[in-house]
Amino acid sequence: MDLPDHYLLREARFPELRDLLDSYASAGWTFTDTPEEAGPALQAYARYAVNVPGLLDAVIREIDDLLRVGLFSDEISDDVDVLPRISPPAGRTVEECLAVARNHLDRVRNGGSYERADLPQTDWEWGKHFYELGQLLGGYFHQYFSQEYGSHKAALDDYLSGSSREEQTHASEEIDRLLSLVASDSELSRVTKVLGLWVYPPQGLSLRQWLTDVRATIMRHLRSGS
């Protein structure tokens, strides 16, 4: 969703809540939590949030803020307008669903258990764990790739010229981590599509080999100090 210009001119009131709701959007646009059990979207968010210092505090604080003021209050109408519209199940309100999510997150914040997983389980979770790789694949090897670039090399050169050394380092590390985590070529194909890849590798290369070559090119670029 593109944000209106007037929104971009001021600080967002609910940035972490927006990210939480993006997790629900990625998993079907519906609140699926019950008071007894967190659904897949909330579990994915919890797995990510526990590794980011202060994040659980921040998102709980924002939920409390929204619930205190009221979802339909004029005070926060502009802020609410830009949040993803997640549907509550029949018989419940959005505010009730947010309160349930808040209680689960608070329990996790205070040492409660949550569903652990060796691999990301939702598209949102893949995107959070491989953010810079998503910037590379989705930003340069997208559906309009053939209209903008004459080759894979040209697209990668454009990324290297327009990104920082820190971003390139993260992309290289994320490629290495992704190739180590995902053993199946079919799963690797699915995950890279989630991360924004819309094109096939260069002729004669498998996706895994191409990603390996991309990482090597980035590393050479970093070593050269270009």
C-alpha cells in the first residue's frame, strides 16, 4: 500500500503494529488467534520479535495506545487508515482480536513459551529474516527486469553501484545463510519468489549456482573497495 504524502511528512504512530499486521496480511488477512493459542501469523511475529531487543515492548505499547484511544477515534484516524485491514472472525471485533494478540505477546515477553522453528514458516517471516536479499532480488530481478536490464550482470552492477557496503555485506551473508538453510531446490525456488525474484537464472546455471555466483561477485566488489 502506498502511503499518502501527508502521512510521509510526519512520524508514524504505530510502526511496529503495522509490521505485526503485515504478518497477518501475509498469512491470509485474518486474525486466527484464540485466547488459548496464537495463530501462525502471531507465532511468526513472536519468533522474530524475541530476537530484536525492545520490540515486544514497543508493539505492546502501541497496541495499548490504540486500544486506549479507540480504533475509531478521530485522534488516530489518519494513522489507522494506513494500517493493513485484517478481518476478525465472526462475532469478534478488531479491538478484541488485538487485545488477544497483545496478551499472547505479553506472555512471551515475560518468558512464556512460543512455537519455535528452524526455518521461517510464513512469507512475512522469510522477508524479515532475509530483508536485504529481498531488496536485491525484488528491486533488481523483478517482473520488469527485461525492460530495464540487458543481462543479469547489468542488474547486479546496478545494485552494487546503488547500495551501501553495509547493505551488500548483509546481502552476501543472507545468501550464504539461505543456501545453508534450504536444501531443497524446489523450496529454494519458492522462497526466492517470496523474496521478489521473478526471473530465471542465466542460461546453464541452476538457481543455487547463480546465487552462489552473485554472492561471490558481491564479495569481490567489497574486497576491491569499489
